[in-house]
Amino acid sequence: MPDKTQFLKHTLIFGIGGTLAQIAPLILFPLYTNYLPPSELGILEMITRTAVIVNEVLMIAGMRMATLTFYRQAETQEERNRIAVTMSLFLWTMIAFAVLTAVCFSAYLDVFLKTGNPRLLAFGLTVALCETLVGVPMALMQCRLESIRYVLTSWTMIFTRVALNILFLAVFHWGLWGILASTLIVVFVSGVLLTLREFYIGSCLPDVSKGKDVLKFCLPFIPSGILHFCFINSAWVVLVNFGPYETTTAAYAELGLLYAVAIRILSTAKVFGFSPMGQVWTAVMFGIRKQSDAKYVFGNFALRILCVQAFFVLGIGVFASEAILGVCSPEYRGAAALIPIVAAWSMLEVFVWLMEQTYYIEKQTYWKPLTPAVGLPCMLILLWFLVPFGITGVAYSFLTAQCICAAVVFTVTQHFFRVAYPYGKIGVLLGITALFYALSFVCGNAVGLGGLTIDELSDLPKWQRVSHLFRHIDWGIIAAKTGIIGLWCITVWFSGILAPDDKTFVIDSLKHILRKTKIIR
């Protein structure tokens, strides 16, 4: 394991940055859910996810991991500089090609996605693709463990984006076009400035000879991306075309409940829990792989990060129904039923991510297409039986298919790097978390309607509705749910999940933080 003090320092900085970065989603989330109907929010999520798959198809998704891998494994600073410049130039070239492709084929793609507006789809894909312009420069900051610069850069982009979103959406009422335009302005300007910084630091020409190695690393992302595109979007295409809905708008409204609300709420657990440790881990794991006890270090780290993630998934999941009713328009209240499914999905997603890092460490990326190749037929079979149940059936299809994909990733990665995962402790952790999460449902919802019906509540002005709900909060239920989270912490602490070294590290870390904040001497 790397130096614990330095690991804690950078984790805290990334963590504080990630926490403050949540100011943007916390502001934009109620803004979106009050100024956009669920159908438009569903279209926005569809555009974003389609662009993610296009990134994979055109190898842009692999650029960030290629940057981390080649930069961290370079022997000299000169070689690192050449890799930074080469990857930056390669990224801009691929994005330019991707944008051109998206614009040319957006009309054909809309035949399947059925957004009803090919121009909006083309513009949305362009914006989402341009968001990756900052991917390589930010990855290079992460490689150098420039945590403070990384966080400050993130804050600048986030706060600028929030300000423009408020201006374009709440003041100018530009709707989806305003949201997309504000994002494009921020990411394009930031991408240009950060790329110029890398060329200034490197002060060298791109190394064309590295192109072959980079292509070899990234090429598997093409079949993987195509298969993953089908894996992800098959559910939405089936839902829109064969789901139990009378109109396409109704289907996209349901999609908005899942992605715009349920997944977005649970995604904050990743930012608070997984992301800070994960960003430091991806920078140091290459060195740890060379150690003789690497398989145990990797396994213990997986347990630690799952513990942290479980704490935030439980904490956010317990209060998710209150958050949905409190900050969203009442028409989004149906998303609360999807939270338990997405909570399990969130834990599984983190564990899959931890296992997939082996692909990049060992440069075995050609195995990546196998996972969606297995997952796609499984997804289609599940959808055949479950899509009549609407968005809930789709959510269960995804969760089950992801379990199958996780089994595939585990089998493959263990073949060329056998990590010693503490299976028993991970099972106990998940069991305890599920038990306490189920216990929270006994408490009920802490936000009451105060004698109003949902329709009457919907008719109130936005801020009057929030004020009305706040006056009818049951603070006893809030205290009970908080107590459940506290009991979870106590149970995990004394259950034997954490090793003595882990407990000592937690105590020392808390003391270090308290001393730094002058709370104790």
C-alpha cells in the first residue's frame, strides 16, 4: 500500500472537491426537475448515454485509461511529456471525427431513439462528445497527483456551468437547448485551455511511434463499445417501442424517472464514497501491482472502498424518498420505487469497476468485448419477459444482466491476475447493509403532504410547495432513520469486517483531520 499519510491527504482533497462538486447537481437537479417535464429529462439522459457509447466506439473512452496506463508506466519524465502531448493531440483528432459522425448520422439514429428532434439529438451528441475534451488533461493531473489543481479546475468548470444553466434555463427559458449550450461553452473553453497547458508543460512534439501501442490498447474499445451500445440502448428501444405505454412521451417520462431521478440521486454516493479513493487508487495501483503481496493489497482495497460506498448508498438510499418529494416536482414521485433496485446496482457497479482495473494494469483490454457480448443476449431474454412491467421490469433486467456481466469480468480477470478478495467479509458487509436498508422502510416517509392531495400540491408555486413540505416534516422519523445509519456503523465496526490495521488507520485519520481543523490539539 502507498504511504498512508499521502494516500489520506490526496483522498481528502479529492473527497472535499467531490463533495463541493455536488453543489452543481444539487442546484441543477431541482432546476431540471421543475423546469423540464420527465419526458424531456428522459431525452436528455438518452442523448448523454448515447454519446458515452459513441465515445467507446471511437476509442475516446479508452483514451483516459490509456493515458493513465502509459503515463504511469513511463520510465523518464521526457517520455511522460511526450505521452501527454501525444494523447492530447490524439484526443482532439478523435473528437473532431466523432462530432462529424454524430452530425451526419443523427437523423438515422433518431429513427431508433425516437426523440422527435434530430437537430436536438445532433447538438446534444456534439455537446456530450466535447465533454471528453477535458478527459485527458484531467487524467494527467490525476497521474501527477495534482489533487489541488484538479479540484480547483473542477470547481471552476462546475460553478460556471451552474451559473450558465440558471441563466439559460430559468431566465431565458431555453429548455434542453439552454442546458446543452451552457455545457458546450464550459467544456470547449476548458478543453482548449487545459490542452494548451499540456503542450506548454511538455514542450515537445508528439511521439508518432507511440500511436501503435495506443491503438493496440484502445482498439478493443470499438467492438466493446458497439456491443455495450446495444446492451444499454436495447432496453430503451424495447421500452419505447414495446413497453406498456400509449405514447412515446409516456415512455420517455418513465425513463426520466429511472435515470434523471433514481440513478442521479444514488450517483451522489459514488461521488462522496467511491470517487475520492478511486481517483487516488488509479494513480498508485500500477506501482502496487509490482509488489509481491499485490493480490492481497488489491483485495483489501476492494473491501475498504465497498465499505465506504455501502455507507453512502445506505445513507442516501434511506432518505431518497424524502429528497424526491422535497426537491422534485410531484410528477417525479414514482422514482422512489426504483431506489432499492438502483442501490443494489450502484454497489455492483463499483465492484465491477474495481475488477476491470486489471484489464488496464495488465494491458489485457482485448478481453473487454467479452462482457457485453455475454450481457447483450441475456439482457434481451430478460426484457422479453420483464418489459411488460414497464420501467420497473427494465430496471430488474439491467440489475440481473449486470450481475451476469460481473461474473464474466470476475472470471476473466482472475485468470491473469488472481486477486485475493475477502469474499466472506464482503458478503457480510452486503448482508448487513441490506438488512438495515430494509429496516428503514418500517419508519415510513418523513415528508408528509399536510392534508393536500398530490394534485393540489402540484398546483402550488414552486417555493410555496417546498415551504409547505418543510413545515410537515416528521423529525421523529428523520431521527429514527439517522439512528439506523448509526447502528449500521456500529455493527460494521464490531462485526470483524475491518481488520485491526484498518480500524487503527480510521482512528488515526480522524485524529489527523481533527487536529488539522483545530478541533483537538
